[in-house]
Amino acid sequence: MAFLQANIYSNVLEMEVSVNVVLPQKTEKKIGTATKTKGNFTDVPVLYLLHGMGGNHSVWERRTSIERYVSDLGLAVIMPSTDLGWYTDTTYDMNYWTFISEELPTICHELFPQLSTKREKTFAVGLSMGGYGALKLGLAKPEKFGAVASLSGAVNLADRIEDLLAIKGRTFWEGIFGPLENVQGSINDPMFLLDQLVASGEKVPDIFLCCGEEDLLLYGNKTMANALKTRNIDHTFKTGPGNHDWVFWDEWIQRVLNWLPLENKKSLDK
């Protein structure tokens, strides 16, 4: 694998943005492993791996062994920094949603032309705030993403404003979303996006939700899973011991990688 640290300029955000990238690389010998990396490394599947509040482009690499986990999967991993923008075009004129959903994929395909442009080989996964962002990408851009996964995501925030206010004050949230009473039924409401997608008749991406049984966001994840079930949307919903922390996320990112529709995956079931 190749691990790259890049600074790219975003015309949307009008600022430099840091991005960490893991790319498959042909190798003849890998010290510390028992396998060689093989493949033609064209049309490479790509995973956009999103961070949560308090994290940045480096946090997945620092808190998990993500590079090792994907080393035999033939999968590229894009880890951008999106600040505290909640993958949303904010009211303070920082358009993080446009950046993550439109500009970043375009830049990545320009810089790394081996990345696949196929829907079925493009994925989004995130934790907490990033779990919200990954689900939002799948529901709002179903033509681009074949599978999305949320780990402990704030996936039903429009109905659970109290969960947000337990984390930060109203001023912070309204700087991002605008008046909180207007979130429901907007592009920032995953439940609304789900209903729009179902009504459109477009193909829904594969969806994976998981949450720790001691996590504050468990109720919201159960509500979203129930909404998917009642709308006859195929999905995977799992809970397990754990809280809103890296002990849980490090274990479950491995399960998500095993769930993704990848040709080279090996079983990580536990």
C-alpha cells in the first residue's frame, strides 16, 4: 500500500484542505505480512472515509489500523478533513456538502486516475458526524454510491435535536443548519432524503448501520433502521457492546470492510 498526505485547494471552500489517501500498490514482499499485493490496479474501488467531531483527515489512520485492514482488499481510501462542517452547506457560507459530494470526488479522480468512477465500486463510510455524512451521501447521491455505512452516526438528527443540544449549544448548530425547527424536511434530514429517494424510484445504495448499546445515539439509529425496514429497503443494522468511542469503531470498521461488495475481501466475521 501507498500512504499519501496531500494538501489540495478547494475552490468551493476557498481554502487548503488536508486529505490522507491509501492506495493499492504492487509489492513483491511485505514485511510483517504473509501475502503479496497483486492486481492490475486500474478501476480501483474507492472508499471515502469520513471523520467525526473533533477529528480530521488523520484520525482514522491514528486511531485504527485502517491501512493494514485494507492492505489485501485492492481498495483506495480517501480521508478528507471537513472541520466541524457536518457535511453541510452551512449558514456561515462554508459549503462543506458541495465540497464532499461534488468537488472532492472530481479532484481525487484528477489526481488518481486509477480510481473507479463506477457506482458499484464507490463507497462512503463514517463515524458519528461522519456517519451522518456517509448516509447523507448515499441518500442524496444514490447515482454515485453503491454502498454506505454509518458507525454510531447521528442519522436521525431532525427528530433528536436534544441529542445535538447535549453536545453543543444552539448557536453552534444554527450556524450549520439554520433554525433547528427547519432541519426536518430539508436536505439535512436523512429521513426526508430517504423518503425522497424511495419516491423517486432510483436504486437505493446498500446501507449498513451500527451503534454501541451504551451510545447516546442508539435510539436514533434504531429509528432509522425501523424506517428502512418499513419502507422495504434492504439494509444491515447491528448493535453490540460499546459506547461512542474508538474501541467500538476500530472493531466495527473491520466488519464494515467485510460487508462491502469487494472482490478481494476475506472474512472478518466475529
